[in-house]
Amino acid sequence: MSGRRPGRPAGRSAGDTRARLVEAAREQFAARGFAAASARSIAAAAGVDPSLVNHHFGGKEGLLVATMDLPIDPVEKITGVVAHGVDGLGARLVRTFLETWDPHRDAFSALLRTAMSSPDHAPAVEIARGVLLARLATVTTVDRAALVVAQVVGLATARYVVRIEPVASASVDDLVAVYGPAVQAVVTSAGR
Amino acid sequence: MSGRRPGRPAGRSAGDTRARLVEAAREQFAARGFAAASARSIAAAAGVDPSLVNHHFGGKEGLLVATMDLPIDPVEKITGVVAHGVDGLGARLVRTFLETWDPHRDAFSALLRTAMSSPDHAPAVEIARGVLLARLATVTTVDRAALVVAQVVGLATARYVVRIEPVASASVDDLVAVYGPAVQAVVTSAGR
């Protein structure tokens, strides 16, 4: 008695392929980190063709997100923020970040706590570096992108984890009004 | 055979009084938080006169610092930063913070991790709120002071805990040049 339905093509189902890729990715990201693990090596470990990483996940970033079981898609969110360039990026980033995570603050808090207690290759750190920082660095320098990530982490820590008032219960509009220009200053100030 | 040396006045030694105050403060800060625990109630629990809190620690802030066994004095540092007013405060704060904690990054990392895993009345959170935020709020609004704290926490997390490059190994001068104006933007931007 085979589980395969009649008429299904030979080989694995798409769901099976996805699951094998996610499992192999989770292992390789944990062992070697997101940057060092290639789509090719993950596909090899999963026993599937490397082109299926793009086909199923749109690339290694999407595969990273798939390993994390997040309530939102950070790749889509940051892509939307940087798509409009540097003008107003600070306000867009702060607003998008808060509107995305405010409804999932406990989930974000758990991610951040795990990342703080064992940062090496922690999924949240890999997302911060491999998705957020990497996308921001397409519109500003890597130095500045990393400091924007620092600002976002600080805001999230104060609002979701440590809950420092009035940051914890301020309105999104109020936070965007004050923190948006501060993020913008990192992106576009003269600096050095 | 008494431990008291001849000629010593009756009653407890200054070291004994300090130790009793620190112990009582540690218990009350942990149980009720820094804001709720008064110098008077701590002195009562320690069985000493309330005036001795000021005499030995310069106030409740100093007592909080004394409970933590820190390598530096955060009250002295933040007092120096705000003493010169809001002009250039962002750069002064970032430089002072980094020059203070760079030599003690592991100690800071440990403080921050503890605060993240159990934030209620964590000593580092009480210092952030009761000393850093409180002193900043004397030169800007509480809303802005809290967001400056968020920025500092983010910078420390990226540099000391999660170690996101290039923030982790950037020079203090480079960080002051880009992050200083961002902190300044929170303190003095138009906002709302």
C-alpha cells in the first residue's frame, strides 16, 4: 500500500521537498551561520536540486524566514521599506516595524531574548544581519545600515521586552514622529 | 572578647551601616522596584537613620548603584553628560557611554542579558530608568529621554551582546560621528 496518489509524478511531493530544504537549512544555519551556508550546500544536504531553493523560497533569505515560523514575512516588509529609497526611510521603517510587530510583541520578545542569551547564529540575529541590514545596505552604507539595525533593536527592546515607559505604550504616530528622524539621521547625516 | 576596638564610639561602624543599607536596598528594589522603594523604608529595614542614605550614598540613586557592584559610576557619568545642556548632548552621550563601557563590555553584556531574561526590577533596567532616563529628562521631555535610552540600549546590544559588524568593532570616533547626530535628533528634532 503506497501513499502516492495515482497520476502523481514520480519523485517527492512539493511539500516534502520544502520540508527537507527547511530542515537542512535549519541545521546548516545553526551550525555555520546564514552567511556561510550556501543554497547549494543546503540543497545537497536535502538531496534536491539547488534551483528548488529559488523555486520554493525565492532564495536563501526566504529559506531563512521559513526556518523560523514567523507570524509575518520580514523580507516582504523590508523590501517595501527600501523600495522607495532613502527619502523618508526612517519614518517608513519605524512605522512598518511597529505596525508589523505590535500585534506580535510577545513573539518578538521571545525571539530577542533567545538572541541575547545565545547570539551565535540565533535566527533573529541572522534575520537582522542577513535580511534587515543587507537590504538597508542597498540604499546606504553598511556602517550606517548596521547602526539603523541597532536603533531598531533598541526600540524593540524598550517597547516589547524591558517595557520602558513611555516607549512601551506610546502611539505608533508619536514614536514615528520622534524616532523616524533619528533613524533618518543615521541614514543621511553628514557623519564621516 | 569583643571585635570592637577601644576608643570606637558606641553603635555600628560606618562600614556596617553601609552594608546594612545596601542589603536592605537590594531586597526592596528587587521586591518593589526602584521607584516604589523609598530611602526612608530602606533605612527603616536596615535599622538606621534615613539621613544616612544621603550621608553614605548621596541619595537613593547612589544606593542603587552600590547594590550593583559596577566597575564605573553611572550617576557621575550621566551627570557629566547632561551638565553641559542639550547642545551636543548626542555626541557627548555616545562618546561617554562607549568610552565607559568598552573596557567592560563583558560586564555590560551580562547586565543586559540578565535584564532581558527577567526585566522586572532588574538592576540594569532600574539604572536605565532611574538614573539615565531620569537625568536625561531634566534637559528634554520624558518621551524623548526614553527614546534616547532605547538608542543607547540598541547600540550596546549591537556592540557588546549580539556583536553586529561593523558596529561591534568600529572606532568610538566613527560611532560618535554617525550615532551622535541620531541621538541628538531624538533630543532636539521638531517631532510632535
